[in-house]
Amino acid sequence: MILQNGHRWKVEKSKQIVTTSFAGIPLLSELAHQTGVIAELDSIPHLWRRTGTYTTADYVMSLALTLTAGGDGLEDTRTLAGDPGLGQLVFPGMPKPNSLGGFLRRFGQRSLLRLGEIVTRQAMRALKPGQTVTIDYDSSVIESGKSDAKRSYKGVDGYNPLLAWIDGLDMFAGGVFREGNASPQSHLRSLLRYCHRRLPEGVRCRFRSDSAGYRADVIRYCDRHAIEFAIRADLDTAVMGVIEKIPEKAWQLVVRGNDVFLLAETVHVPGNTRNDPRLRLPAFRLVVIRRTGQLDLFKKPVEYYPILTSLPESFNAENVVDFYNGRGRMEKAIGELKNGFGLHWLPCGDLFANAAYFQTALLAYNLARTFKRVALPEGWRAFAIKKLRFRLLCHAGVIVRHARRLILRLSQSFPSFEVFETARWNVLSPQLAPAVT
């Protein structure tokens, strides 16, 4: 029975008890301290002002934790700033939204690079020597009505950041914030090189991309550094010429439930038009999917989906298709980043300021993912941020002082109390501290 008691209770403000509506947020702030993120943020030069009240970490973490708690931008930092419990546990003071906007506009190319490196290290420190990881690359359009927004390939004004995501780890290895009219292929090789150079020693990587990665310089970089790859090839004249030479008997029927297609494999030498032998590429495997649809006046009766790959022969043609289709998991991660961490819009009319907001959202995502990996039970690690807020982060608590200590009291009936307490000790583990160099 649901009680109807609205006429019997009142709402009043009280100064007697210090409470918080975000009892789980201090767990993330402690994790940021323990993994060195706070110290790294404060080491970024040219952002902190001697006359200012707040440090770089105060600005970045106030925004990152607001996005993690469910906020959608600068204005929502007021909610965390007005929470008296967080004022004692995490933030003695928080920048106001207009001050936060001014801080974002201080970023330049060097400080953006330093912030991006903090995002990358948060992901890379989770990798172990001997691992082989797959890094996916993809872009996503963020619509915007800001004055400096450019028309994107989707026909809307906005920005078109390029992202690198580590499959299995579910963390972003890095990202390049691009204008909306940027070519889908721009910065791809530089981001690949950036991520590859920052892998821990002994970690091998594989590269996976849509047709934006079908570039001679990208493929050449992978070949020279022994990076196995699977890239959707363009249906250009050269590729179509190779496909047309595949004998009809070489096509194999593949039936997977309601999905039926033909599959064949051949070899292809991409981008071999230059005369300089140093720039020539070797032949790679070309796995081709052929789909035959219903006859339609406006559609091609036969469609081809070629995948260029350097995966070893232990991956047969079907394995290559399955490996490439794993890119779909990155699309889910991008959706979580945009809808769960406030990146479906951008707050400023300045490119560098929006780039700083973008990197802060990546940091919030990686910090939350690190928290799930190191502090929570295995069954909780697949939780989306929305469910994690509901189960753990956004619960009420009472703050009391006793024997010079702060005590956070949670409800006796709080069903996740044991998970919360275990997570608190896990984030304080000395093993999470960065190695001293």
C-alpha cells in the first residue's frame, strides 16, 4: 500500500544536522588522491593563479565529480557546492560556475596535452606486461549551437572528437577534440602513435577502425611497429578489382540465426601507387562479406564489406569478422560517455575551453571505471553509471564529529552497506599509489 501523506508532513531547512545526498562521491575523490590524479592535475603549469582560492585539481575535480554524480555541465556544480556533507568530506569550497568557465578558457595546447596525458595514464596503469590489448578508434559528433561550431559530415553544427578506447578494459586511452568540419581521417595516425608510445613496457596492442583508418600512413605505422590491425577498407577501384577476381566457388555461406551472408578471403596491397619503394606496403589479408538483398530500384542488389587485416592465420575469416564487429562495444561506451557523463553538449563558445571540458569528461569516465574495477565486486563492474549512482553513489548520509574524527553514518537499512565499506578500504589500498620514479 502506497501512503498518501503529503498533507501531513512539511519541508524545513535545518542547521542541526550535516547531511549529504552523495555519500559515495568521497570514495571517488579518495581514489583520485590515491592514484595520483590530484597531484598530477596540480602539476599542470600556467593554469593556477597565485591570487586564486582554488587549485587546478579543485576546478577539474569539481566538474568531473559533478558529471559522475549526474550533472550535465557547469551550472550543476552548484548542487555539489550546496551539499553540506561534501563540504566537510571533499570540498571545503567549490568554484562557482562562472569561475569554472573562466578556468576552462585558460587552457592552451600545452595544458590540454598535459590534461590528456592524465586521462591516458589513468587507463594505462591498469595494463600489465604480457597483455595484448585492442584499441578501437572512432569519432562522434557532438551537436552545438555555439558560434564557433562548424557543420559536420552529419549535416549538423557541432564538434567531431576522435576517441581511442581500450576494449576489455572499457577505458579511454585518449582523445583529440576536433572541429565539426574536420575530416574523419584527421589526427588518426597521430592519436595511434600517441597511444602506442604510452603503452607500458611489455604490452602489445591491436588496432581496429572503420574506413577512416584505411590510410597508407596508418597501415604503414602498424606494419612497422608490428601492430596487428583490422580496418574496414574503402570500396575504391583497386579493392573492387580484387573482389571481382575472387572465384565464385571461393565464397562460403555463413548462417548465424537470421543473419545470412557470403564470406571469402583474398589478398590486397593497399596504397601502392607511389614510386618510392620505401613507402610501399606489403600484401595483407582482405576478408570480404557479400550480402545479397531484395531487388530494389534504389539499392544495389549486392553489397560488399571488405576488412583489411594483418591478424595471423590462427584467425580464420569468420574470426576476423567477429574481431572487427567487436567495435560495437566502443559505440556503447561512447553512448555512456555522452549520455552518462554530460558530453551530449558543450558549455563554451571557445574551442580550447570545450576541449578541456571534453578531457574532463574522459577523466570522469576513466575514474569511475577504475573505481568499479578496483573497489567493487565483480558483479558490479558491468553496471552503467546510472545504476551505480542509484545503488551506491547518490545515497543520503549524516556527518558527525566524534573524537576529532568525521563519521559518515548511512542508514541501517542501506542494502549496499557492505559493498560501500569494502570499497572504502579498497580505494585506500597502497597498491593503487603510482610508482615513484
